[in-house]
Amino acid sequence: MASKVRRLSLAFALVLVLVLASSRDFLREYKLVVVGGGGVGKSCLTIQLIQSHFVDEYDPTIEDSYRKQCVIDEEVALLDVLDTAGQEEYSAMREQYMRTGEGFLLVYSITSRQSFEEITTFQQQILRVKDKDYFPMVVVGNKCDLEGEREVTRQEGEALAKSFGCKFIETSAKSRINVDKAFYDIVREIRRYNREMQGYSTGSGGASGINGPPKPMDVEGGEQEAGCCSKCVIM
């Protein structure tokens, strides 16, 4: 009898180990990189996502990394978010994080025409480093709560994102407007890109049914509705 109990205990322990290992396998990690000029609110967006509060003082970032577990479209995701330096003196560091990133948030401030014009430089540099014609990105117009100081129209932001073949969204880190959605949208785009890459590599043509590498997403339909995150955990 004791021997039978021991065997059952061992079998249960083995099943538990396999279940835990399987759970770890399904916890997909996404390496997200937040880029943009200095003072556009990259750190504020990231900290609002991770810690749910707004940082009022501007302290130039060199490089900070944050992790958060959440559920996006009923799939568990571990977000590894790299908040990068926007100042020109740190430009030599850019290619290093661009090599490892799976998806990029291109952030400008709607109150700064210069920061908007810098976005194209970031986009082109990412494509050059990745050696791709397209890579998962979302254009983010931050500080939409400062409507009275706006220098860049929403239509201009949408047009730029359309020229890149990616989504556009306006956010406010201060008012927590569309903060989660911006990060969730880039995860969705990474998933779409990976599905098409897998289909292309196996010769099935990917989700689009076309034999070729992943194409920029169709942005004619405008923004999709934001998905919900039923559970988020800071890692």
C-alpha cells in the first residue's frame, strides 16, 4: 500500500512539473523599445504603464528597463520595456537596443514639431539596423492633454504612420489616455508580424496568403478597439 502511494505521489509530482514547465513555455516575452526625442514623455508613458502614476519632473533617461506581465487578447504576455535616451549625445547607443527590440514605439510630443520630424530618422535607422523593409512599430503622439499647445495635428500623425504602414495613436501619460493601448497595439503587431514570418518561412504565405515577407499592416480601417488586460503584474 505504501509503495502504491509513493508511486502515485511521484506520478503527481511529475505531472505538476510538466504543467509548470508548460506554463512557462506559454509565457511569451516581448522586447519593446520606446524611442523618440528628448522630453517627449517616453519615461512618463513607460512608468504610467508599469507603476500607474505620472512622473512630473523631467529627468533625462540614459536607459531603463521594466517588466510587466499582462493578458492581451486572452494571451499571457511578459512585456520587457526598454526606455531609451532621446538626447543626441546618446545616439551611439541606439543601434545596440535596436538590434534586440522586437517592436518599437516611436514617440513624439504633439507640442513639439521638431520631435515629430525626428520620428522619421528613428524609423529609418530601425529598418537599416534590422535590414528590413518593414518591422513592427507604432507611432505615438504623446501629451494630447496639452491641446492648447499643439504644434502637430492628429491628421499629420496619422499620415506619417500610414506612410510607415503602422498604427497611430495619441496618448497622454499625465491623464493616462491610451497608455495601455499603445503598448498592447505593438504586441499585437509583433504577433501579426511573427505569424506572417512563420508562414513565409514555411512557404504557406502567412496570414495574408501571399508568398513573401511580412508587409506593412493595412491602416485604412483606422484604429481598432483597445483590448482589455484582465491581469497585470509588475515583474
